Amino acid sequence: MASLPPLLALRGATIGFGGRPLFESVDLALTAGEKTCLVGRNGSGKSTFLNLMAGRIEPDAGERFVQPGTRIGYLPQEPDLEGFDRIETYVASGLPAGEPGAAETEQYRVEAVLDRLKLDGRRDPSALSGGEARRAALARALVGEPEVLLLDEPTNHLDLPTIEWLEDELRSYRGALLMISHDRAFLTALARRLVWLDRGRLRTLDAGFDKFESWVEETFAEEEKERQRLDRKIASETRWAREGISARRRRNMGRMRALQQLRAERRERPAVQGVARLDPAEAGRGGTMVIEARNLAKSYPGPSGERTIVRDFSTRILRGDRVGIIGPNGAGKSTLVKLLTGQIEPDRGSLRLGQGLEIAYLDQTRESLLPDATVRSVLLPEGGDQIAVGGTFKHIASYLRDFLFDPSRLESPVRSLSGGERNRLLLSRLFARPSNLLVLDEPTNDLDMDTLDLLEDVLGDYSGTILLVSHDRDFLDRLVTSTIAVEGNGEVAEYVGGYSDYVRQRPRPAEKPAETARSRKEEPQKPKTPTKLSYKDQRELDQLPGRIESLAAEIAKLETALSDPGFYSRDPAGFEAATTRLAAARNEQAAAEERWLELAAMAEELAR
């Protein structure tokens, strides 16, 4: 892989937007077949770096190199769908400009990628949910069949089935992939190279994401040794961040052991039986019982008949339980949460809530923050320095340190905060409010890994009960004691443990060969159609593999020639001719492969 010429590279790149550089003199090259993740603390410049790679902004110093003819697909963290009347128009804007080929081929590409992502291309982009907008942006990034993919938080707002689909797509992707993500399970499945943007420096490691935390610890340990040897301090913010992260990780080991014990206790707890009567002794346990649901059912009228959200679901949630709620977008997770917290009435069944419940919510849309408000005024609108947290008062600077804020940011306006910092500020305000039941809808969206560690730490120490709607598999595995799966069509079931436990326990759909055979027998007979390709198409299909192989050999030869660092200085005209031919050969190879796939699919369909 190292012998291949880069498809995309930054060399000596520096950017600071007129102030202190976010990063300085950094180099990174992406070659075909590499799957790289870009990690770093919030505010370190990851999205800016990806913007540089995509060519959306220019560096203050250094240069960006793109192999001529290379197609680049880019997914921004906040896709902009304004100005497009239909999803298909927005997706088509991701097609490469000036490429030879009929409009029919381009339309086929658009329709194919929309079908893979289950999107109706005729819909108005302004009416899309967060998950639908993210899928549309993914479709736009993929439609041009790029050789380089740059993805900024691709799993944000996606449900688990779509995340798993995307993993499969990227696992077989043959181009160069650079991605920013907070989803540890996603990165573990895909990343084979680590790029860490840390305090303006870019570090790389040829390893999977499972090595990242040990790499960070080793790096910090080496820095500490160097600090002691040279007898000088590392900047207070950096030292505090490093020590905080290390301490959290040590605590997490004990927390994971405690979580396993909680899951074991949950496993031994008697299950709620549909028509069983309430145990009189249970009422005497006072605040121990939080939610008692029996045989809940809820449906809504739909355009094609009644839509069942929940059918005959029962659960008992006690104080200290941490319950994950998963399922595809639109399956009814939010409706289930509203049923369990008494916000809506069930059609059938009963719900009993514990005494003295104080519920705090964090919904997907997040609470708005006034851009001119300061960090201090968001938490203390009436002024002062002390904030009430859990019945005691803490100095606001000390409290904000727990949420990775340096005291120097107290008077910073909200508009100066990064997206992750704003989310940390919202979480700090949420946790300052008294509650004994937290309802969190997608709390991990837009959070970096340090903030995820912080959130896991805070929730792990929370003494109340948690209902957590999430698509983050690793976060669920680390935190929840049980998982409620909303599968759609009214099917809702609860499983002990996190997401991985759910995968192991869920029933596999039973095959019904007799019904399948009967349904095939009852299908109406189709009129006879040709059973093979025409002579011309068959001849073309037979010749295409040789053509594709010949082009692959030519491309390899050209890439080898262009990788010679002295080629350009010896023969500038020859170098230019070779790069032009390389771009054309790649286009010809892509067209030949597409035509072969089309003919092969036709042959397979005719043979059925």
C-alpha cells in the first residue's frame, strides 16, 4: 500500500484563521485501500482538517495535492440541503462534473444509491428528519463512486440498521477512506490506521482502533517522563485533560465490574407476567419502583390502515436501572418512552409510576442556547458563583471542570464554542437540575470521545434511573443494565444487558419452507421471455473481462511511473501526459466494470 502514489495529500499544512494555529506543518497522504480514522479532542481541528482535505478551505501555509482525475466524496458534519426542491436533485449534485456519459447513466446512479439508502428521491429535503437528512448526504457522497471518501461523523442520527449497512458498504470499499466518528464500534469494525490530531500535531499509527487508548496512554506516559527529565511543566489545560482522562479510564474498570453485577441482579429478577396481579409487598418498597407497565398497547391511524407501535408490552423498572431503548428510526422508540413516562395514554394496559418522580429530559433537538449568552450565565442566569448540584453547592468553575471546561472559558460567549463544547454545556445544565429519572434521547450525537467518556462517567455515578435511547452500540454495552428493542409492527421485547447481549439473545426469524413453496406455486404465470442475451450483448460480456484486465495493467504501469519522484523534473510533458492518461484509463475501467455488471445482471435475470 505504501508503494502506491497518494490519491490525496496535505503537505506542510497550517491553518489558524488569523490566530493561534489549530495545527501547523502537518502532512497526511491517503492511498487506495486505506481505511483511516481521524481522532482528537473536541476543538482540536478535526472538521477543519477534513475541510482542507476536501478542498473546501485553503491552508494558511502548505499545499494540497490531488491525483489528477481522482473523484472525492465528502460528507460534512452538518449537511446543507437548502436550495434543492427534491432529494434526488440534491444527491445528483454529488455527481462529478464534465464526465462523459449519458444522463440516463447518471439517473441510474442516483436511483440506485437512493434505493440502497431507502430514500424517496421525490421528497422535499426541507421536510426530512435528522436521520433522513444524514442518509441523503451519504447518498450524495457515494453517488459519484469516488476514489476518496471523507466522512465527518457519518453515523450521527442514523439508526442501527443503517449503521450496519454503512459498515458493510465501507468494509468492501476499495478507495481511500478518512473518517471522523465518535462511534467506537463503528471505528473498531473499519479503521486500520489511526491519525490523532493532538495539540496542533498530527500523529499516525498503523493499527486498528482497538489500539487507540493504549497508544494515548503510552504517549502521555512518555510525555510525562520527558517533562520530569527536562523539569518543565506541560500547559495546565493539557496536563489536567490528560490526568482527567487517565483517572476516568481507571474508574471505568471498576464501573464495568459493577455494571456486570447489576446485570446479574437484573437477570435474576422475576419477570413481569402479563396478567399477574401486583404484589402487595412491592408497594411497601416506596421509591424502589419507578415504572410498572403491564400489557401496554398503542396504535395510530395511518394512510394505509392502523399502525401498531406497541403490542402487549410489560416491564418493571426499579431505582438505579439503566435501560437502553433501541430500534430503527420510525419504529416507535419515542412513543414508547412517552408511554413509559405517562406523557401519553396507552390504548390498553396499565402504567404505574413511582412516587416523587422528578424527570429530566434531553431530547434529540437539544435546548437552544442564546449565542450571546456566556457559559456562566447559561448555568447561573441570576448571577453568582455557586451552583446547586445534588443538594449541595459547588463553585461554577469546579463544576465546569467536571465537564472538561477550563475556568478561563467562563465568560466566553456561546457563539465561540464548538459543537461539542455546546453539548457539554447543555449536559452540565441538565445534570445540575434535581432529578431521579433521566430520559436521554440520542445523547451521544455530536459528542467527541472525551465527552463520551465524561458522559459515561457521570451516568455511571448517577444514583437515579435512566432511560436511554441510543444507536451507539459501544455506549450501550458500557452503560445499560437492560435493553428494550422496538422492532416495528408492535414488536417490543426486553433483554438483559447491552447491545451485544441483545444480539446474542434475540430470536432469529424462523424459516417457513412450506409457505415459501406455496406462495411460489400461487404466483401467476409470467409470459415467456428470452432466456439469454442477444448475440451482440453476449459477445460484449465475453470481451469485457479482458478489457478490464488490460486497463488495470495500464493503470498499474502509469501509477508506478508517476510514483517516481524524478519523473516530473526529467520530463514535465511526459508527466502531464501520463497523469491525463491515468485519469482517462480509470474512467474507462469504471465504465467497463459498470457495463459488465449491467450485462451480467441481465444474463442472470434472463436465466431465471
